Amino acid sequence: MAAPFFTTPFQPYVYQGPQDAVIPFQILGEEAQIVQIMLKSQEKVTARPGSMCYTSGSIQMENVYLPEQEVGVWQWLFGKTVTSIVFLNSGSSDGYVGITAPTLARILPIDLATFGGELLCQPDAFLCSVNDVKVSHTTEPRPRNAVVGVRGLLRQKLSGQGLAFIIGGGSVVQKNLEVGEAVAVDESCIIALTTTVNVQVKYNTPIRRAVFGGDNQVTAVLTGPGIVFIQSLPFQKLSQRVARAVTSPNMRENPKFFAQIALFFLLAYIVILSSLILTDV
């Protein structure tokens, strides 16, 4: 079994695969976590590009294209990565690899065998995997549920019987939905859900306003049975708020803003006036 969900196990946890393959791992840190996976000789880990933090000396890293990952045209058109990184322990003794999320995120170990072998995730939720895990990229089959933007069009599907690690921002909550039980979640806060969960997108404002953005414009109504993983601070929201603070300062947040504008116009006036005087002379 994989480690319990949403813990920070400083002691090693052991994953036992369907072929009795035993792989210990550790999840270190709090908000910006690292998963350290122990590898025996000739064992390997598949991860997303740019996720390696450190490895032992016997680990070989190779950037490869995996046909079994089913990288489609949609992923390529939207600028998504079409390759994966494979870490192979080529030595005779045990080795390890430390993999980290590209953002401030928690790492969640997911044993796909306990979820019926399939899990739907948000784009870029997959971090790395051990043993039998297949990552495919699909599109939303129902047009109404395709939220405006790349996030609503593309989804990741994890299938197989192995161990996968996915990432979620902020605090993470697991909801076990009974038959007919429903929960409304902000669309961007969904990390992953099982295939048995029914998803209906609800626009809280007219669609024309949702197209131009805003907070909590789109809500996903999730109906059980199934399991849902929810994050409190998705990277999409964090990046938007940082961008607003940098590009749209106001008087309350930046008292020097209007003073800088006044100084700019003053200097422009002096330059124009000087040029006129010199022209008359």
C-alpha cells in the first residue's frame, strides 16, 4: 500500500507493487516538498521534465519520448511537454532520486490500484511514477464543461496499477463522496477525481463575463460516488494575484504610484518646454 494521504512522512514509507516490488520513499518538507525514492539496481522512475532536485551517483538520467504516454496533438498545440525524464539506477548498489514540484506544492502519493486503476487530474498535476503508470492527455468531451482556457480543455488521465505522485497547492483535502452526494468546488481547486464522479460545470455569472475572467466565476458540481482531491491555493490563482499586484498597483497598495506619475508628467513638461525655448532661440 502507498503512504497515507496528505502526511509528511519523514520516515520511509514502503510501496509494494502488484509484482511484489518493494520501493521505499520519503516525502520531505512542508509547503515545497521533495519526494525521495529509493531505487534498487536497474529500477527506474519516470518523471516530468525539470523535476529533478538531486540523485545518487549511480543514477542515470535520460530525456525520452515514451509512446505509451499517449502524447497527443492537443498537448503539443498548447505548448505542453511531449517528453519524460527516466531515472535509472545503473549501479550494483541501491540509489536514490529526489524529485520536487515546479511550484510551492504538496506531493500526494497515489496508489492507482486502490482507485480502480484510473484517476483524472488537472493539467500538469502529474509529477512522477513508479512501475505501471500510464499518463494520457484527454480533452473535455462535453462542450459546456470545457471552461474557457487551456485548463478546461486539457486533462491528464493516470491509469495502471503502479504508484503515482501528483501535486497540489496550499492545503489539500480528500472528499469521499457517497452515492448521490454532491459538493460544489471552484474549478481551479480540483486536483484529481476518480472516473466515477459526475462533473457538471456551473457558471455563476453570464458566460460573457466568465470569458473575460474573474474570481469564482466557474463552479464544478461533483456528484458521487467517488473520491475528490481539492487544493486551497492552485498555482493559477497565485500567479494571477501576483501579476495583479505587479502590473496594477493602486494608491492603497503603492502610495508612490501617483507621485511617480506626477513626476513623469513634470519631466515631460520640462523637456517639451525646453525644446520650444531652444527652437525659438
